[in-house]
Amino acid sequence: MFEVYPHPAHIVLFDLPKIISYKKGKLCHKRAGLSEFREGIVGKLANADLSLGSKQKFLDFMAVDLETLGGTQLKALEDTADAVLCMRPTPDIAAFIRLS
């Protein structure tokens, strides 16, 4: 296991021209950015072979209605999203490291 910074990982893994902004600003902008981030994660994990416990946690994470969350709750979900991306040794990250 290794740690990566989320914003550079977004650019590389989701093939984006710039970072996804979801950490600062108004709540509506954070929600929009976090929604884009979740869509990117879904695209990468859609065919992943997740353990039963991991799969349920992932489904729970995706089921959260961002519009109902206040600042503190949104921050907690943001931290979860970062953990899903940064602490999980995905095949994409492993392949990228092998190519570097």
C-alpha cells in the first residue's frame, strides 16, 4: 500500500486537463466537484472485483445524496473519497507506477 496525493491522481487516472475542485469554496461548488470525483471513481471501479465488505462500503458511499449534506458531513465524505482513491492500490495506479 502507498499514498498518493488526490489532485494529481485525478488528472492522471481520470484523464483530466485540470484538478477536480471539491475541497474549497461554496458548498454548491464542493458538491459539484465531489459529484464529478465520484463519477470518476465509478468509471475506474465499475468492473473491479471488490470484496463483499468493500463493495457494500462503495455502494453506501455512492448512495449518499450530496445535496442533503452540510459542511462537516461533506468534509467527511470528501475524506472518504480521498481514501478510496489514494489508499487503494488499484490496477490503474499499479500500472502507472510500472510505466513510470
